[in-house]
Amino acid sequence: MKKITTHESNTKAYIGMALSTLIIGLSFVFVKIALRVSSPLDLLAHRFNAATIALFVVFMLGYVEKPQLNRRQLWQLLSVSVFYPLLFFALQAIGLQYTTASEAGILSAITPVMTLILASVMLKERSSFGQIMGVIVSIAGTCYIFLMSGTAIQGDSMLGNILILLSVLSIVFYYIFGRKINHNYRSMDITVVMIILADVVFNVIALGYHMADGTVADYFAPVFDLQFIYAILYLGVLSSLVTSLFNNYALAHIPASQVAVLNNLTPVISVMGGIMILGEQLHPYHFIGAALVIIGVLATTLFQHKR
């Protein structure tokens, strides 16, 4: 069998992150579609039901081996899974109730910048002057969007944006802590733990809430809506299962500060999807803020080898 070189592994990691960015960029649109007929809790439960079923099919077809993890390894993976997928997807789903897919995509583009900041502090990854300036510009763009959305007619937009930014912070912590441990595990082993944990947690919470409220029928109601099914399949199979595989593989082969670099395409994809599919409208401040964020992210990328 041909041995995969470091260069080939790095190339695959970057390709995987590019595809992951494309999928995630459109995921905001599909979350908004699913939220038309479902609560955030039910959406998350059914999303990971779909991911778990897809995972089971993959196992049955023999494409992957059953994970072999001891108790210590399992606990280690469960600890980082709190940040991603649990907090990340929960905050994202709730946040998208109050803000647009376009705005969520723009704010999520700051992920590489926040990763760079925490990687410098926690992993001691060095940053150049150009990268530092990029951080400042991106933060300025994000703050501008926050300030302007806070004065918009839709008063809930600020709350939604705060939740989206917290979801970004969650995945950044996952990148940081995951970088320290992910090279010790197979990508599929990590993905299996994450998917099953999220499926159990979100279903327990959703069903527990409905049982206490006497509305168990509401848990099943969305699955009879065709658009909801399409959205859940996209979110569960592609945006949860496939992107987890891509992200975990990338973390094992490239630095934490570069894992989220291709997220600068996320706002472009999200904005296009929001306008073309959801009919969302953008204001001038969106373009100004997005431009600052993208310029800052590009700076952190272009100057990553400068010293």
C-alpha cells in the first residue's frame, strides 16, 4: 500500500477544509429553512438523528472500522465535544432564530482571527505584525456590524449576533484543545464520539422538554414537512457528519491558526445563499463590515509566514 506523505496529507487537509467551508456557508440557509417549522431544540435533535443514521449506514457498509477507545481516551474526546458540536450547534441554531443567514455568515468569518488570538496565547503559536493588524481590522468590522445591527428595526438582531459570535468562540476553543489531542486519534473515531454524544444529548433535552410540557407530538410534527426533511439531511449528513470528518482530519495535519483560514469564504457563500434562496436583504453596513472582516482574515493568512 502506498504510504501517504506529509505533503499529501496537508493537501488533503486543505481540500477538506475548503469543502467544509462551502458546506458550512450554506448550512446557515438550511437552518433558517428548518426553523420555519421547528424549534431549535427539535431541529438539533433531528439533525443529529440524521447524522447518526448516516453513520450507522457507513458502518453497515463496512467503509469504516468500529472505534477502539479506552475509558481515558473516550473521556478526553467527550471533553472537547462540549465545545463542538454541543455548544457550537446549539448557540448557532438559537442565534439564527433572531438574525439572518447572511449576517451569521459574515460574523462567522471572524473564526480564523479568534483562532489566531487564542492559538498565540494558549499554544504559543507566533504571530507576525501583519497578522496582528489583520486581527484588529477584523474585530473592527465585527464591532461595526454589531453596532449597526443594534440600531436596526429588528431589535432581536443584536441578540442573534451575540449568540452567533459565542458559537464561533465555541468552535475556536475546540480548534485549540482539539489541536492538542486530535493527532492521537483517527478522524472517524472522533467523529463517531461527537455525533453520538450530540444525538443523545439533544434528544434527551428535546424529548424531556416536550414530555414536561405535554407536547410530545410537536417533536415528531416537523418530519412530515418535505422542506424540513431536505434541510435535516443536508445539516445532519453533510454539515454535521462530513464536516466533522474534514475538520478532525485537518486538525491532525495543519496548525490550529490555519485550520479556519478558508472560513473567509463563508460570508460570501452565506450571503449569496441568503439572498438567492431566502430572499434576504442587505444594508450598506453589512458590506462595509464584511469587507473589513475579510480584509482582516486575508491579512492573517497572507502574513502567516512573515517574521
